[in-house]
Amino acid sequence: MNTTQSNYYEVLDVSEAATPEEIRKAYILLTKKYHPDTTSLPLNIAHKKMSEINKAYAVLSNSKSRESYDLHYSEDPDREKP
């Protein structure tokens, strides 16, 4: 089982201080880029990328889940510090 978790901020290519508007804008741009109907990537890779983008957006676009994620993420001893 893979226990590593993607950094949702990196997935959406936004900073940890990103506003909800910045997160939404990044999400829209990435979904346009990686949607299986609009990308030249193989279908399985496009689906995987979209799943990762959707999961990151679901967490970061909700203030309560983002706060919980930030708390957990900041306490992760394996997290690379900027």
C-alpha cells in the first residue's frame, strides 16, 4: 500500500497561502489542461491526473477540510520544508 500522499498545494500548483479564488482558478485551468477529452495524454494517465486534481480541489476548496489538511500536513515529519 502506498502511504505517501500528494501535497495538494503542489497538485494545484498554488502556494499554501492561496486564496479560495486562486485555488478555484488553478483548478479550472488544470481541469481544462488534463481533462480526458482535451488532452493528448493517454486516457489512463489523464484519468489519474484528473482524479488527483479533483481530490486536491475537494479538500482545499472547503475551509474546514483545508484547515484539517493544513494541520495534518504541517505535523508530517516527512514533509519537505520550503
